[in-house]
Amino acid sequence: MTESTSANNSHPGAAGAMMDLLSGGWVAHLVHTAAELGLADHLANQSRDADSLAVATNAHAPSLARLLRALTAIGVLYESDERQYTLTPLGATLRSDVAGSMRAWALLLLARPARPHWRPSV
């Protein structure tokens, strides 16, 4: 048994924990994009499909559909069998019209000026 294999076996959850850490930036960007598009506000009172949300947000429909599926995977949205999207309680925190809304915070954290200075701007 190699040293690497031995280390992984002695901490079976370590690889999963590291994957969670590494995917954190990806997840933050998904939430930031949802906040930028105002998806929670568009889904506040009704389920909608990707095409109607694309029209409402002036987004590219196939790209938005991928974003919606990713947001579903992380628990921000729920997707029905009919491909209608609704907010989960987690997603509802991104509504702009609720007390304690996290939308502004989501927008601030990944706004260009808030990015670390050691990262090149893209």
C-alpha cells in the first residue's frame, strides 16, 4: 500500500471534504449569478420554466437552463418533473423583498472591487 492510499483510507471523508472546499467558489458564483439575474424575485410567487425566466431576465435560454439545474443541485431551487422551477427556503433568502434578504450580500461578495487584489481581473 502506498503512503497516499494509506492516508486516504485513514480519513475516508477527507476527499469529500476537500471536494466541498474546492467547489465552494463555483457554488458562490452560481449564487451570485442568481442574485444578479434576480431569479428569486422572478420565482417569488409562481413556478416558472427556463424559457419564461430567460425572457424575464433577458438571458440566453440554454445557458440559463444549465444555471437553473446547477442551482437545483445545490438546493437553491426545486425542479418539478415538468421542468418548472420554484424557490426552496434557501433560495428564498435571495428575494429582495424579504426581511433578512441575502441578495445584496451575494452581490457584494463577488463584485469586482471586492475580489482579492492578488487575483488578476478578467
